[in-house]
Amino acid sequence: MDGILCVDKPQEMTSFSCCALLRRLTGEKKVGHAGTLDPMATGVLPLMFGKATRAIPLLPTHDKRYHATLQFGKRSDTLDIWGNVTETGHALPTVEAIEAALPAFRGEILQVPPMMSALKKDGVRLYDLARQGIEIKREARPITIYSLEMVAYDADNGLLQLRCDCSAGTYIRTLCDDLGNLLGCGAVMTALRREAAAGYALSACLTPDECRKAAEDGSLSGKILPVDTAFTVYPAVTVTAAQAVRFRNGGELSVDRVSGLPQDAETVRIYDPEQTFLGLGRADAEAVRVLRIFV
């Protein structure tokens, strides 16, 4: 089984356990995911099966979209509501103050990763150190916040909903904490839902229960998306039968003999005459060379 299935991950389920569940339901031993989602977060988790796991490092976008809820007036050792939470006692911000603070977090910024993250220090996950009460210095890393908008604000309770489009490596709990610090009152993340990842949206997702039901009635395999759906941003090129054989065997194709190759294309999807997706090619002035084979 080769392809992609997007799961709407529920709370209290790890990304690893999602992979394990679909491994059992499909019988496919090789299952990977595109972007870890925290156990308490929900939303889009693309799972790759079989040869589609080769697509993970080549995905054209690792950007994400999140819908986050945070509460002002609190701080937490984990930066979210599931840690040790304390009240700050500071006044809650106004809508005007929040709107004035948000621009500081848009665009290319530096962010310090939280201790509750899967990053490693000397081979040890930061969250394992954090659970031992150990905190180490972390270097700020560049990230990009493409958009950050207020969705709703309950001024009486200090509950703010945000929608954020961001690059890979962005930690929303840190964003919430930083916003609270800038406003002087503190903030903790109380809910997080990933609405898009790797080019897939919630509308393409199945819940774990829907996956189980589809497995029971034999329809699950029909819900697996073809691997080339991950690469639709790249132009498609159909080659001849002889060129298809050459490409599948790792051979380069002369650009002069590839019909329909866009002049300015760099990465292209290669299909045989029957429209079977063969893989990705990297084009230059002389040839289309194999980037990755998927058949």
C-alpha cells in the first residue's frame, strides 16, 4: 500500500500511536507522518504509507496553519494549561492592546524553543529533561509567521483565539507565552488545532474512528490518496514509454527530447504514457535528472 492518508488526530493521542493504529488497520509495515503533533493538540496529521514515506523529506511545503486558544493572566512551566499553572495577578489586556502587540510576531522572527519539545541536547529530548526538572539554555531560531490574526477575544475571561500560518519549527505555545510576556500579564495555551499541514487541510482528513470503520467495511484502501497529491505545486510532464523505462532505471532525460517541459521548471512530476506517477525529476539546461523514484 503506497500513498497518503490524512488523519484528524484527537487529543491525548500521540502522532506515533496514530501511525501504529493505521499500521494495524492497513497491514502496511512502513508508515510515517509529516510533522509531529503534540498529544494534547488536534488536527491534520498526514500519514505516509509504503513508498510514500520517501516523500516526507521532499514535501514542497512544511508550513502549517493553527487555530490556537490562550488565556491571559496565567503562566505555566510547560507554557500551556497542562503544566503547573500559576496566576500572575496582572490586569487582562484590552482588544486594542492585543492588536497593537500582534505585529511584533509577524514575519521573520527569532523564537526560543520550549523545554517541552522533541528537540535534542546531547542525544536527549528536551521534554525528557524538562520532566526531570532540568532546564537548559536554548538558542533562538529563525521562524516565519506568515499571518497572525485574532479570531475572537473574551475580554472578561482573558481568552484569546488566534489563527496562525507559520513555517516549520514554530512553537505555538511559545508564541502564546511571548505574547503574554509582551503584554505584561502572562499567557498559557489552552487549546491547539492544526488546520493544515504539508498542503493538506482538515477537509481531507478522517478521524481514527472513521479509519476503523472503513477498515471494517473494506473501504479504507480506497481512501488512500496517491503520493503525487503531495507535489501538485510542481508541473507535470508525460514522457514516452522508452523515456519512462530510462527514468525508472535512474537514467537522465535530455531536455531536448522531453515534450511539454516548462522552460523555467526546476522540479517536475514525471508520468508515463498511462499516467502512472513515476517520481520527481530535477531539470536544468541539459537534462531532467532523477530526484526520487516512487514506483
